[in-house]
Amino acid sequence: MEIRDLTVRYGEKVVFDHRDFSIPDRGLTLLSGPSGVGKTTLLKALFERCPAAAFLFQEDRLLPWRTVAQHLTDVMPKSRRGEVPDILALVELTGEEDAYPHQLSGGMARRLALARCLALGGERYLLDEPFAGVDLPRQRRILEGLRALGKPVLLTGHGGELEAWVDQVLTLEPEG
């Protein structure tokens, strides 16, 4: 996927000034860089240009009156609802189908938000900080599950262990 001549400004702050980006169409790609460099902004720009993508926001955005299973089935067509157990297994939430968000830990809530994104389907997944509050061994297992889906995944993070577990790393540098 290519983005050409991307310019984004918030008031006087220039995030991107006529920048070009080439995003791999396969595997797991980590979008890395310091806080404030534009990782989330780039994901949103990609999402606007790729209607067949599913987007995971930094905030969990869970509905307190919906169970774990309902968070998935509410966004899925009936024909795909049989996939719920597989998606919950991928994010390691098997057995939590009837739990409500207030009954989940922070890491579990984050994994539910990821599961809901996966339930949306799409040709690619754009994941903004998908592992906040998730322990490292579980991050690695979930990444392997995402890789097995066979769809391009672009995720943001601050490097570290993630860099060793993805297929490619795109590092953003500040403008100027």
C-alpha cells in the first residue's frame, strides 16, 4: 500500500509534510518511533484510504452492558458468528464469553478490544497499541495467531521485544 504526499497539520504543529509511505501488503509490520511522531496519525490516514481495513483504537471503547461474546457478535454478520470461539482463543479469552467489561482486567479488556477488531474482518488490520497491559509471553502468542490469519497487520508500538517478533519494522522520524 502506498501513500503519496501526505500532509497532516494540527494547528501550527506539522505531523507530516508531503511525506510518502510504502506499507507492506503482507505479514506483521511494526510502526515504531517516539511518542508524538505520528504513528496513530499514519494509521488513521491509512484507514481513511483503505475501506477494507479493520481499525483498533488506542482506547478500548467497550460497552459496559455487553458481554465479551456480544462485543464480537454485534459486529459480525450471522454467517461468521461460528468464528467467535476461534477469535477468543486467539486473544486468550476462552471461557470469558459471559463476562462484562468491568469484570475484566486492563489487559483482558485490551484483548477484548482486539478480538472485536478481528471480528469486524477485513483485508488488513490496523492496530494502535494493541498490547497495552498485556504481558510479553501473551503478546508473542497473539502475534503468532495474527500471523496465521494470513492478512497484513500494521501495529504501533515502541519497539523493544515487538521488533524481534514482527516481519518488518517501519520507523518514523520526527519532521524537520
